[in-house]
Amino acid sequence: MTNVTFLHEAEVELWNAVAYYEDKAAGLGLDFEAEIERSIQIVSEYPKCWPVRKDNTRRYFVRRFPYLIVYTYHNKYVWIIALAHCRRYPEYWVDRV
């Protein structure tokens, strides 16, 4: 399994999304958090599975929720750059790369 590090901005995005879903329905935020943890586990086990894009990032689409995990894989580390909502501000995170 590969080590995973969140950029501060990505971690803020995670907790904002958890709070948003929890406000929508009790327990939904926890479901979202669990799905993100499962997704991160998959990415950490198979970091090279998803194709490298022109900006040297890879993207994993989260199941059940409209989010993608934008990450890079470098020196045996997964760096989570963004936890991006698929329907808002495309590629707002690009200057984090």
C-alpha cells in the first residue's frame, strides 16, 4: 500500500463536503466520508491504475457521490490535490499541481 498525503485545500474540501451532506440528511455525511475512505484505499493500493492526464494528474471517480479524487503519484507517494465536485467549477484546482 502506498502512503497518501492530502494537500490542505483537499482536506478542507473533504470536511466541507462531509458537513454539507450531513446537513442534508443525518448520516449521509458519514456515508460520504466512508465512501471517500474506501476510494482512497483503492487509489493507495493501485495508484498507477488510472491514466495520467496532460497536467500529470490522475482521477478517480467516487462511487455514489458526484466527486472525483484528483491526485498525483510521485516517488511512491499519492498526493491528493483536490476532492472535486463533478458539477462545479471544472479544474479550479489546476494551480495546485
